[in-house]
Amino acid sequence: RPDIAQCAAAVQMLGAEGRSSGIGFTLIGQRASKINKDALSQCSTLIAMRTQGPQDRKALLEWVEAHGTTEQLDTMMRDLATLPTGTGFLWSPSALGIFERVAFRNRTTFDSSRTPKVGERRMTPQAFAAVDLDALRGEIAAAVESARSDDPKALRAEVARLRSALAEARVQPAPEPITVTVEVPIVPAHDRDALVTAATRIQEAALQAAQAAASISSVLGSAQATLAPHKALETSAEAVPAPASPAIIVELAEESRHAPEIAPDALRPPASPASTLKAGERRLLLALCRCGGRLAKRDAATLAAVNYRAGTLADYLRTLLRAHYVVHADDLLSVTPDGASVVGVAICNDPPATDEIIAQYAPRLKAGERRLLDCLIAAYPADRKKLMLAEEADVNYRSGTLADYLRTLRNLGLVETRDQRVRASDTLFIRQRSQKNPKR
């Protein structure tokens, strides 16, 4: 029916967007399978009474699998069909942090919804409670006043009135300027003497600098005069020599045949000192040394706090490859003995902990990005739907902010995304993985 579909769409929108306005809702039904799935996915707390129908248990199972652990799932689904009347499971993983089996007390007042027992006569109330009309009038008046304050027509009228008052204020003549005489004291005698002394010292220093410059110029002139004969010899040496005779060519060939071979290492350029390394290049070498000397390029960039998708990583690797500090093959980076020596760290298997990795990114991450990352780290190795993750981290799901935050975390190698699900990167837990697989 169109009216039911329209109502369901309104409830679904209320569940998705109502929290930003302080509005929540409660879904109650005897058949969990009949509750709208989109609205059910917005719920953060579940109260499940005795449920025996397989389709209803399947609907509850889908909600539980997305929010709980395997032990909680086994406990609930094992006892759900045999719960006594008035007993149910209260499950609020994010809002209250509760998973308990609870016995709900019976009502002390008249319970019109109670199921009569066999042979019992159903009772109906004969008198209705009195209605406080004055209280209802007050609530209705408050609602009307609130609606009037948010009425666009009334707001436009108020804006027009304020604009008219502002225009009248601008028409009024400007006030006459007020002349204020401010007496500025002259420079005291002791300050004047100090300034004269400072000026004299500056003049003396300028004179000494001029004398030093003249002395340097004289030394340079002497050096050029001394080097002039050598330059003449170099110029004459550049002339083309006469062709050698065949006998001389044979003799030179024999000498070159017996010349000692030059080692390949002697042809390498000299290694650059550690002081010339940039901070990012040094962090890459340290990460490789601490992780057994070999890492995937993406893991190395994440551990070194270098953006994997930016051109900075390529520049760093180009410098390290030229200096023979690392070797790159099959998307794997390996540190060389020269690379370990230049940073002064021995190659070992001591990867950084998760907190140590995150500490490198703390100054660079925005508050929303840090909340998203904390939620994913707490849920690891499980992933999270983007909608659920946005609610947990208090980030607007429908704005572009969530996409920007996730793009930044993905480029830094801190998260992995697939369709509508997000998961913390395995690189953040490299220490735990190395402890489980020490031969890695």
C-alpha cells in the first residue's frame, strides 16, 4: 500500500537522520522478520524475548552477527527459543555496552496487553483515568510557540524589520569627530646616549668588515696569479695529439691486457653521510631494519609515516636506491648493510607496536580521522559498515567529510576499504602478526 510504504520511508529516514536533531525511535513487533530491514539496521539496542520461528531467528541472527562476538552469538541463539515468559536478552554493544539475560518484572498496575491464561476471564477496566486538560493545554501552547519561532514567514518578517531599522540607523548623520591631544615624550638623555654608542659600534664593525673584504680580495688575486701557469698547461694539454705509430699501439694494448681489474664496488659513487638523509628517508631505513630488513613497499611507507600515493615516497626511494641503501624487487624493499650502518641500527625483528605507529600520525590526523581510526582499531580484525562506523565516530554519514577522512586514512595505509565496509590495516598490527609467525 502506498500509505504504508510512505510511513516506512519516513521511519527509515528518521532512523538515519534523526540523531542529529536529538530524535530516536523504538521498533516493537512480535515478528522480527516483519520489521523493515533498513530501519532495523539503524537500531543500536536489541531486546529479544522468546523467539521460536526460524525466519524470525534468522532476522535476529543477522543483527547479532553484525554487532557481537561469536560467544555472544552462540549464547543468545542457544537459549532464545526456550526463554521463560518475561525473560529476554538485552544487547546494547555501543550505546550501553551491555549483553545480559534479564527477567523483566510484571506490571503492578492494570496490564491490558497481558495474555489471559486458559479458563481465565479477560478483564477490562470500567473507569478511565482523569485527563489533566490544563497540562495538555500548556504542552500544546508550548508546541505552538516553538512552531511559530521556526515559521519561515515570521522569520522573514523579523528580517525585514531588522533591515528597516538598520537602514534608518545608516541615514542618521555621523557624529562629529572628537579631537584628542596626546603628548608624546621626547627621548630621555640616557636613551639618547645609548643610541649614539650603538651607532658608533655599528660604524666600527662596518669598517672592520670592509677591511676584511679587501684582505680576502687580495688573497684571491694572489691565488689566481699562482694558478695562471697551471691553466696554461691544461689548455696546451687539450690539443689533439699526433697519431701513434702501430708499434706504440701494440705496446699500449699489451699493457692494458695485463692491467689489474677494477672492482665493481670501486665504480660506485661514495655513500652520502647520514646527515644528508631527509627525515622520511631515515624513517624508511629504520622501519626496514626493525622488521627483519625486508618489507612490502606499502607497509614500509605506512610504518615510516609517508604517504604511499604521493610523489614524496618515489623521491625518497630514488635517493636510497642511488646510494645503495635499499634494494627494490617485486614490490619488496630490502635494506642493505650500508643502509643499516648509515642509521646506526642493526637489522632485527622488533616491529613497532600499534600505539607507536599511531603516535607518528597523531600531529597530522584531524579529530574526526582519529576517531574513525580508533573505532576500527578497537574492532580489528573485524570490519565495519561505513554507516555504522560514522555513527560510532560521530561523523556525518551523508556529508563529504566521511569520504575525505577515509581517503586520507587509505592513502596513508592505515585503513582498507571494500565496497561499503572499512577495516583497519594489517600493517598497524605488524608486531602481533610477527609474534604469531616469528619465521616471517
